[in-house]
Amino acid sequence: MKRIFSSSAISLLAALVSYLILVVISRNFEPLVVGKYLYLVSISIFFLLSIDLVAEQCSTHFARKFNIHIEVLTYNLLLIRLFLAIVLMTVLILIETVFDWNKLSGLFYFLIPLLYISPVFEFHRKNHIYATLLLFERAVFLSFLFLLVMHDLKDIPEYIFVSLMLSTFLSFLCQLILIRRFDIKRSYRFCGFVLLKTYVLLYLPVFLIGILQATYGHFNRWVIESHFGLEEFAKASIGLSIVNLFFIIQKQIDKHFRQEIFENHSRTHSNKKVVYNYLVFFTVPLIFVIATTFVVGDIFILYVFGENWIGVSEYLKILIFSIIPVSIIRLTDIFVITHGLGRKTLNINISMFVLFLIISFIYIDYFDAITFCVAVLCIQGLHALLQSAYVVMKVKKIDIKL
């Protein structure tokens, strides 16, 4: 637990710096610049997710299962991600050229994180070092933003994009330098098509689940932008960005619990203890966070972001509730990977995605932006309930067989 609290504390600092970044951008840059930045952040996260090959969630599990060095696997997956990134960027450039659609101009600046090698840190139980690097990355980006504000370079969004790219590239270089201190297998050989094919087939359902779950965090914002305009999109994005501060901490906590569950997947008592610790030390305290946000949300937004963004508080009071279903879904996702339940769980995710599409494209005219967010939150809660019920039932059956 000491390691969890250590990396979580560092992640909390990183979350606070991310919050300061959001404040600096929203208070000092033009609303259209803020909107474009948040739009590209949302697009880039989904872009990276679509070519990530669920490396962060699954590569350590695969390395243990097939007794392969995590560094070798990470290197091979990185080559595949780079190839996919080149293909997708080429397609996007062609789309922009043919259809004269420039909404994605600037996306390239956001793609350095596809080079990150977090599974190596996770496998070697060095999550606190990786969390420190992310803190460093955000601190550097914040410093660049202060320089832009001081020199009155606030009207051109590309200055923000370049600052972000430089900070993420420095973070990547530090990752390469620091892993040299680990006791690792320094091999850059090719795994072989058979092994990589096994990886893809084994975790394809998990990959599809990740894409579908992105509905809640990204597709809903794009629906808001297309139906209610860029200003409402910016408000919703700021609200969700504040909520995402908790997800930064969540990711670090997941890294610890993921390894515990992977290593003890056949020990029922150990897994029960892990789940108990997860719920008690992370999920339950989120109730207090929700209550606090709901009470002081208006004052918080007015004081921190100013009168121009007071509408953000309406979104924040709704979106903050999502941290509990997300916490439960992410915990059950670990068991889905561990026990190979991806194909069955995929059906639940597809059902929730179809429900989201029905609301987004058939009944969207009956909603305003806030009501739409409430509807998405209800789908998210139903998703968490169905998936957790299914996983508990299946894991119990597996434990009985063992």
C-alpha cells in the first residue's frame, strides 16, 4: 500500500499541475483558441487509444503469461503503433486535402505519447518513477504557457501545441534514460509474427471494449460540438478536464492493482483483499468528492475560471458523478483481462454503445446539452452495473472450478 500512496501522491501533484494548466489556458487565451486546444486534446486521446493496442492494460499480462521480456514486447508493439500512426495520419491528411476540412490541423503535435513505454515501468514496479516523469512533463508545459502569457503570445494556438509537443518529447527522452537503470533485457529483436498475432487475437476484444468505452469521454463531447456549438463544447470539455484530474490518479492506482490481480489471479482470498482495498481506499472516498463538488461547484468555477466560464459548473455537477462508474468499470476490466472474459463483456459494451448512438442521433433534438450529459451518465451507470454483475458471476464460477 505504501507504493500505491506514494505514486498516488505524485499523481495528485500532477493532477493539480494539469488543473493549473487548464486554468492558465482558459483565463489567458481566446475562447476559440481554448476550444481548438480542447478539441484536439479530445481527438488526440481517441487517436492514441485507437493505435495503442491496449499496451498499457495488457502487455504486462501477456509478458507474464507467455514468459517474454516486457522490453522486447514493448519495442515490438511500439513499431506497430508507429506504423499505424503513419497510416492514419496519411489518411487524415488526404481527407483534409480533398474535403478542405481543417479541424484536425495541429493533431501531429499531440502524438508524442504514442512513444511512451509505461509498461516497462509498471512491470518492474517503478510506477512512482513514471508518475514523477508525468509530473515533470506537466510542469514543463505549464512553464512554457507562462512564457507565452508573459510575452503576449496568446492568439495563436500553434504556440500552445508546440509547447505541449516539447514537454512530451522531453518526458519521452527521460523515460529512455531512466529505464537504463533497471535490470532489464536490452534486446530489440523482433518477436515474430506468430507471437504478435497471438497478442492481437487475445486482446482484440479488450481493444474494442476500450474504443467503445471512449464513448463516454470523447464521443459525447463531439456530439455536443456538432449539435450545440464550439462554446458549449468548450464548457463541457473544461468540466470533463476537471473530472479527468481524478482519472490521472485512477490510472496510477490501476497500475498497482493490475499487477496484484495478474500475479494472484488463481488465489481467491488474495483477489478479495485487493478488491476490498480498491473499493475502500479509492472508490468510497469519491462519494465525498462528488458531494463537495456539487455544493461548491458554482463558487469554484467563478473564482478560478471567471465569469466567462460560469456555465462550466452546470456540466461539472453532472460529469463529476461519472468518476464512480468509471472506477468500477476499470476495476472489472482488470478481471476481464485476467480471466479472458473479453468476448462476452464486449457484448455489454456494444449494447451500451448502441444505446448511446440512439440517444445521440435519434433523440438528440429532445435534449439540451446538459440533459444529454445526464443521459450519457445514466448509460454509464447502467454499464458499470451490468459489467460488474457479469464479472462477479463469472469469476465466482472460475473460483469454484479452481
